[in-house]
Amino acid sequence: MHGQNLTTGSVPRQLCSLAWPMMLSMFFYTLYNLVDAYWVAKLSPDAIAAVSISQITLFIMISLAMGISIGSAVLMGMNMGAGNKQEAERILGQAYALAGIVAVFFTALALTFGAEFLTLSGAIGDIFLLGLSYFNITAAGSILTFLMMTTSTAFNAQGDNFTPTKLFALSTLVNTLLDPMFIFGFGVIPAMGIDGAAYATLISQSVFLALALKVLASEQMMVRLRFSNLRLRWESVKRVLNIGIPASLTQTLNPIGFSLMMAIVSGTFLEAGAAAFSIGFRIEFFAFIPAIGFGFGSMAMIGQNIGAGNKRRAQEILNTAVLLGAGAAFAFAVTAYVLAPLIVEAFTTDATVTVYTLQYFRIVPFGYAFFAMTFIVASTFQGLGHSWPGFWITVGRVGTMLILANVFVAKLSLPIWSVWLAIALGGVLASIAGLIWIRLVVAHLRVPEESQNRETA
């Protein structure tokens, strides 16, 4: 049977059992982009900047998909905790229907205004020309990303993160094999440049989906995907959207913030600055993988425990997730700081880009642990069924980062290291505010009277 009851047992053990497969899944998903960057970087510095800027915009798509998935997953978890399997399965089917509708809307929007999106993201000159084709190909296949996110959170909500992890590993392997063949050509396959990286990604995502949907629809799942449930019920759609819309906005703020930061960097420090930020951003995401793992693990656990009325256990889950997520991010920060020269050397030999990127890894890693805390706090709020606090915390982090960067560069004319400092400070301030807020909410959380009796029994 795929899935587990998360309302009893050791919190650290269960949290880790959920987190490490999710970490591996996100590692493999990040490896998609890192492999693209490795091969594309061999074309030119402009090529890697073009792919990175395009992907920042496409991260907005992923964030929208994740928000809808989170809203559905939280309701699934609550119904599972309350023992209502039939309603959990209906919500799962509805999640796929919603994902399909939003994917069609996003695809039309992206293909219509792709050039404007890239310009707002800081794409200039050759970077714009290279990035537009890559963006259009990836956006045209956005339905795959939306369905992948829905599938991943569907497994997560029922305590099974190992299955999608195996499938992400296989999908990443397919992408790794296809990338150099499509980018540089192989046999009868023509060289497609950075467009080849986009096609390789779409094919590998298709492999993941085909296998994952087969498992999710099988009788082995605690909550199955039944095609008879692929329909909308407005009352529960509203409940999903009440959680999913702010969750989507929260997830969207991160790529929007980095997109605007890219515009500041490229507008002031040109292609070298954009390339440095692209490299730093890609490596930095690995620091947040533990936060994502523990964040989604805590969301699944808290969703089921709130459904079962276990308030005290929800508090323990929050404390454990913050401690483990921040500790792992700090360990990665130390590693990135020490290995910075080797990391930079793997991506560029340009002297200016090297200097800028080394400065990045001497400053930004100090904020990794704080950013991890912010993500876990936002995920915990979502698990409680309240997504707006996480949104406002993220607004504070992104807003602080952008305001400080603009002041440092535009007003004080400081070097690029000041932008890196602004990124770190944004995470520090937001995490402090978020931790205070979530502790107050959990302390005053109300559960039904019968749940309180069951908790103290």
C-alpha cells in the first residue's frame, strides 16, 4: 500500500521519511536545470543567461501549478486524517481538472506575451533572441509541468514521497542523456542549440507523467486517482482556491522577485552580472532543497493531524521541521562558501563573471538558513489551511530584498556585492517575523471539542 497514517508515531522519524524522498525529488528536478546549464554553457555565456532568464519566468508557471496542488493536497490530507477517503479521492480528481484548466490559460498567456515577460525579466540583446525560442517551446508544453506538480503533491499528501522520487530519478536520467544529443546533434538528430534543451525537458517530463499516473490510479494507493472524479464541484473548488490562490501567489513571488532582481543586475552590471546571478541562483536552489523537503513533509503531517484534531502534535511538527530544515541549509551554506572557487570554475572562465560569482558565494550563503525557515513557516501555514500569512511573509522578504538592492545600486552606486547582501538580508528579516507569527497562530489554534478530548485521552 502506497501511503501512511501521519497522525501517530515518532514526529522526527516520520518527518524525515517524508522529507528525504522529497529532497531527492527536488534534487532531480533541480538537476534538470543544472544539466541544461552545464551543456548550454558550452555554447556561450549569452546562452546560459538566456536559459536562466527564461526559466525564472517559467518558474512562475511552476509556482501557479504548485499553489493549486497545495490547496488540493491540504484538503486531501485533512479528509484522510478525518477518515473520509471518498472525499479525498474526489478532491484528487478535481485537482487534475483544475490543473488542466489553469495550464491552458497560462499557455495562451505565455505564448502571447512571451517577449514582454522576457524583457521584464532583464533579457537584453542576444540573450533575448536566444531566450525567446527556448521560452516558447517550454511554455507550449506547460501542461506537463502543471500535471507533474499535481501528481507530486498527490503522493505527498498521503505520505508517499518515495514513488515520485524514483520517477524523478528516471526522468532526470532521460533528460541527461537527451540534452547533449539535442543541443549539439547526434547521428540523424540535428543540432538545435538551447532549443534542444527545452525539447529534452519536455520528453523527460512526459516519461515521469506516464508512469506516475499509472501508479496513482492503481489499487495500491490509499487515495486513488479515479477518472470518474475528474470534475469540478464549486463548493470544494472555492475551498481549494482559498488555500491555493494565496499559496500560488506566495510561490509566484519568489520567481517574480528574482526576475526583478535579474533586471536590476543586468541593467547595471550587464551580461556579466546576469551570468553571475544565473550561476549563483542555480546552485543556491540546492540549499533550499532540505527546506522544501521538510516544508512539504510538515504540510502533509499537519494537514492530517489538524483533520484528526492533534494540536500538540502539530506544534511538535513545526518545531522539528524548522530545526532540521535550517540546520541542513546552514550545512550547505558552509559547503558552498568553502567550495565556491571550484563551483564557479565549473560554469565559467570569464574573469568578470568569476569575480562577481565568487562575491555571491561569499555573501548570500549566510542567508540560506533563514530562507529555509521562511519556506517551512509558509508551508506550515498552508498545512493549517491558512495561506495568506505565508504570502505576506514572502512579500516582506522579496520586498526588502528589492528595495535594499535598488537603494544600494541606484542611490548609493555600490558594487554588485551590495545586491548579494540585499538578498541575504531579506531572508533574515522575513524569517524572524515569520517564526513569531506562526508560533502565535499555532499556540491559539482551535480544534473541535471532540478532537481536544481525543488528544488528551
